[in-house]
Amino acid sequence: MLESLSPAQIQSAERTLATGTWAITGGAVLYSVLTVTPLVERVTPAEWQWTAPILPLVVDAAVVIVVRLDAVVARLGGSGGPWPAVLRWMTGLMTLLLNIGDSALKQDLVGVAVHAVAPLLLIVTAEAGLAYRRAIGRALEHIERSRAEEQAAREQQARAVREREQRAREHAEQAARELAERVERERFEREQNQRREEREHAAQMERERLASEADMRREQREHDDRVRREQQEREDARRREQQEQAERSRREQTAAHERQRTLPGMPAPHPVNTPARPVNTAVSGVNNAAGVFMKMSESEARAYVSSFREGERTVRQLADDTGWSVGWVSARLQEQRSQATAVDGALEAVG
């Protein structure tokens, strides 16, 4: 019987049940508000009689909650435990008592019977609707399970047919593949032998080319080393010449100082545009001989500064020796370093 009904027909019946349940619930709620409100007004102080509709609305809201949540839980196939049943029966009994309360107080049995119809119908509809929904849910689950089993059986049968066809195709493909592999293997062996011969020839040519390039690089390195040595020798000679020139200038300047000291009546020369206590004086050096301070010319000072290697004398000592400022001496040393760096870079480029 269940298999003869489609899911659409069962869902249509479920929609009919839901529509009827909500129609009965709505009518019962409206009737309850109209019936209970006068009763609440009589037992409420005059200044609070406007609150009389609140009580039936609260009870009816609980009824709506019970009906709605019972429908959802039943559709999901679950159970809310004992409390939903307690709430369902408690709201139903409250609705019944509030509806028949006015007639019962007047001892009107006919009114009690008339006003009991809607609450009793609501209680029974809620219980029956819950039972119907659970039955419909079980029926849908049974139908879906049966159809799923049938679908699984059909899929398994189709899978078995496809597997047999797949095995047959794989067997034919395996035979064709083995034949093609044998032909390909023979062709590959021929090509492998040919490529091996070509590689051996190419390797022989590459070895000869590498040997020739190695000889050329060795000759180039020897030529570059020779050029670097010659350039280094020229640079060393230039530095020695500068040092000798600076030494000669220093000796000539010292001799001039000595001659000026020995000449009678000649006052000691004083530096021009310098304070009484010159800044660029030093305890030892060229310009402290016999306490006489002489400032070198720019060319002599340049030669003197370049005659020393870096670190042999401090900037202050060179400034004291030449009579030039510390800033000027620092600038000349920086120029000397820049020239040395440029020479090294040129040597590396040539190498």
C-alpha cells in the first residue's frame, strides 16, 4: 500500500494535515480570546481591565509553539522527551478551563459543553496531528529506503556488466599494447644505438673544443697576470717616486729652516693669516723643528700625504706636518683611496 503512493502524494497529505491543524488552532485561539477575556475582566480590578486579553494570548501563544515544534520534531523523526507532552497537555487543559470557567461559575451546563468544544478539539487535533506526522515520516523513510535499495541493486547490476565489458576491453587492449611495445622496443633499440654513436662523436668533438678553450684561457690568464704585474710594478715605482719627492721636499724645507735660523738678524718667519697659536702645530713632525711653523705648498703637501701608506700616520699628524687643515688632509686621503679602488677595479676587469 505504501509503495503505491508516491512521495508527492504523501507530502500533499502532509500539507493537508498541516493546513487543517493550523485552521483549527487559529479558530480555537480566536474563540478562546473572545471567551476568556470577559471572565478575566470580571476578576481584574477596574483600572487593570485593559490587560484582560493578555492571559488568553499568552496561553494561545504556548499552544501555537507546541503545535509548530511538534510538527518540526515529528518531521525530523525525533522526540523531544516528556516535557513537550507536558506542555501540550498543560496548555490544552488551561485553554479548556479558561473557556468553560465563565459558564461553570454560572452553573450553565449547556455553556460548559459549548465552550468545551474548541479546546477539546484543539487538544485532540494536536495529539492526532503529531501521530499522523510520525506515521507519515515513517512511511516516507520506508519508501525512500526501499527505493534506495532498489537503486543500489540496479547500480550494482549495471556495475557488474560494466566491469565485464571493461575486462574484455582491457584484455584486447593488453594484447594490442604488447604487440605495439614489441615493435616500439625494436625501433627504440635501433635509435638508441644510433644516438649512442652520435653522442660518442659529439663527446669527442666537445673534448677537443674544451681542450682548445682551456689552452686559450691559460694563455689569456698568463697574459693578464703579466699585465697586472707590470702595472703593479709601475704603480709601486710611481709611489716610490712620490715618496722620494716628498722626502726631498721635506729635507729641502728642513735645510731652509736651518739656514734661516743660522742667518744673523733674520727674524723667524711667521705664518700668514694664522692665529698667534696655530691650530695645526704638533709635538713632533716636520713643522715643529726648532719651534718654526712652515706651511707646505699644495703640490708638496699632496706629494707628502701620498708618500705614506694608509695607517702609517694619522690625519692629525699629516695635518701637523704639512700645515694644512685636518679636513683638507682627509679629503686628499679619500681621493687616494678612490684612485686605488679604481686601479683595482681596472685590474679585475682586465683579468
